[in-house]
Amino acid sequence: MRRKQTTIIMGLMLAVAVALSGCETTGGSVASGAVLGGLAGAVIGNQSGHAGEGAAIGAVLGGLVGYGVHKYKARQTQTAQETYKEYKYEPDQGFQLDMKEGSISPSIVKPGQTVTATMKYAALGTGAGMPIEEVRTLKKDTNATDLDKETIVRTDGTYEGRLDFQVPEKSPAGDYKLTQRITSSGKSAQETLAFQVQPVTAQLEDGTTELRYEISMITTK
């Protein structure tokens, strides 16, 4: 009976995971990590007979991937000819990639609010089009997770992409880095946007205080 129950629960987890991953590609997965973490915790607690242990492990798993992510379709901000002129590009220079600029905002957000990261890059010498991998990786200390990873065929020009992600309310305090990287045909370029999660205390209705978080953003190249 226990083996059959495990199979059923794991099947449900897989179904939910597939559904949520489908939402992420279209941009609607707020707190999906928390859902998956909770499901994982439920299974672990059920099989070990320790509900508290399962809940704790589930919370950890949810924290690692619990950033609600919404990606907007990148737009072309400069034509091929405009980009050639800016870079003084000649056809014999071959394929080139350049990360032009990026931003992360707002400078301060409250728990549960959304952070917006943008990146702008130029692609030159792509011919009829070349696949370019775009990756955004969030890192804290030695822990890292890809918030977004996609390969898109680009022709010559300048492109700007936007990614919104919601910082979980229980994110650990400390320094975080968001690396935005583009890669194609052995060439790559990247930039790093850094931000800091700072603990704050909030006064509750009963007069007690609790630890909360606010995010101070710092942009670096």
C-alpha cells in the first residue's frame, strides 16, 4: 500500500511540475517553487512518518526555486544598419556579440514585490540568423539557480529583453548577484547586477516585532 501511495503522489508531483514549467515559458509562474517545495515536503514527510521534517525540507526546496518569474518577449531596439553604424562594423569582421547595458530596479523593494532586470545586446554578422542562448542566473554565496534560459535565433541588430522576478518574503539576508549572459558560436558576453537583501523588523498589532526583509539594489558591471 505504501509503495502504491508513493507512486501516486510522485505522479501528481510530476504532473504539477510539468504544468508549472509550461507556465514559466509563457510568463505566469509566481511562487511555483513554493508549490513544488511543498509537494516534495509532503511526500518526504509522508514516507518518513515525520510531517515536520517533510515540511522543513519542502521549505528549503521551495526557497531555492521559489522566485516567481515572468519573461517578456525581447524587442529589437535598433535595426541592422543602425547597429552597423554604431559599431563601425564591416562584414569582414565576422560574427560579434556585445552586451551593451543592463539594469535592475527598483533600488529598494518590500518583501513580495517584483524586481525588473533588463539587458540590451548587439548581434553582428549573423547571416540569415544565428541561435543565441540567453541565460539569467541568480547567485547567493555558492548557491546558484537559473531564473531563465532560452535559445533564440537572432539576425543582426540590437535587442532588449526584460525579466521580472518576485523575491520570496523569506529570502535569506545577504548579497545576491544576477548574471545576464549571452552565448553563441563560441562567443559570449555577460554582465552582473548585484543586490542586497537586508533584514528589517516590523511592528505587529499585538506589539511584538518580527524579522522581515527589504531589498537594496546595486548595479555593477
